[in-house]
Amino acid sequence: MDSKKRSSTEAEGSKERGLVHIWQAGSFPITPERLPGWGGKTVLQAALGVKHGVLLTEDGEVYSFGTLPWRSGPVEICPSSPILENALVGQYVVTVATGSFHSGAVTDNGVAYMWGENSAGQCAVANQQYVPEPNPVSI
């Protein structure tokens, strides 16, 4: 009987697999909500920085959301829904990561891409405070 309950619960949980939820820090009670504007693609991986995040979908696409000051310089922008990283279109991304204010992705061909704040060279680009879009990194 216990195994029937467990499998029923697992089946119910599988309906939620791959969905993205958000919540506000410091708000009580903490109630996850669906990410606004998300089209229902299945998410395999999420990575979170201080005020931004990246999502990797099952089809290898990467979306950014949150506060993205590197997109427009020192003025912070915060899109109302996740935005596709167009510089990675045509690449199949297999993993994503974030630092506090920058992001990274690796493709199935082993190419690493970095973007975001670059004040200390986090994105491996010289003399540039921000890297607005994913940029291949030479390793």
C-alpha cells in the first residue's frame, strides 16, 4: 500500500517537472509562482546569480531573466519575461552556470561562452566592463 501511495505521489510530481517557479526573498509566506512570460518549455537546469538567472531548456536553448545591466550598460534592465540568448541560437548548450553578476554556458562541442559583468575579467574579455551577449572564450 505504501508503494502505491509513493508512485501516485511521484506521478503527481512529474506533472511539475521542468516548470520554472519564482518567489520574492524576504516575503512571507514564501509562495512560489510560475515565472511570468515563460512559454512552458521544459527546463533542465537553472542557475542563479545575485539578481539574475539563466535557464537551459531541453532543446539546448538558454534564456536569461532578472536584472541584466550588461545588456544596456550601467542602466539596469529587468525584462518582464525570460529572454532568449540569441548569440547561442544554433548551438546546443549542455550546461549553464552563473557567478554573482555574470553567466556562462558550454555547448555540446565543448565551446565555453561567457557574458555579463566583466569588471575583474570574469568573462575573459580585456578592457570591457560589460559583455552584453554570450561570447566564446578561448581556453
